[in-house]
Amino acid sequence: MVVSDRVYYRIPKFWLIVGLAFLLLGLAAGPDYKYFYAHLALGAVCVSRSWQISRQRRKINRRRRMTVLSQTQKLDSDSLVKSAGE
């Protein structure tokens, strides 16, 4: 399934907003509310999922940047060696 970039980059924010909404609803209702603990648990799960997705994407993007950086450095060093030999 292909997801557009606009949606793809906003998924962690969606999870964060849903998680905060569950937490706020649970806290606003108070411990006397029947589903108080369910709201708190779902809120914590959603917030942690948001953090997990963001962390994974940051790790992937860092690897991509390092790959591009190392390839550029190889190209630069190759061109320096060629120009020095001429």
C-alpha cells in the first residue's frame, strides 16, 4: 500500500494526538469513571507508539545521510587523487 508523503510524515503526530486525547479524557473523567484505566493505558500505548515510530524513522534517515556522506567523500577523494596525479 502506497501512502503519500504528507500522510507518512504525519503518522507519528497522529498517534501522539490520539494518545494525549485518551490521557486527557481519562484524567478529566477521574478514577470513578468506568474506563479510567483503559483510557490511561491506551493513551500510554499511543504515545509510546508515536515515540517508537519517530525513533525508527530518525535512525533510518541518519543511515541514509551517512551513506550519502560517505559516497560523496569517496568521490571527492577520488577526484583529488586524479588531479594530483596529473
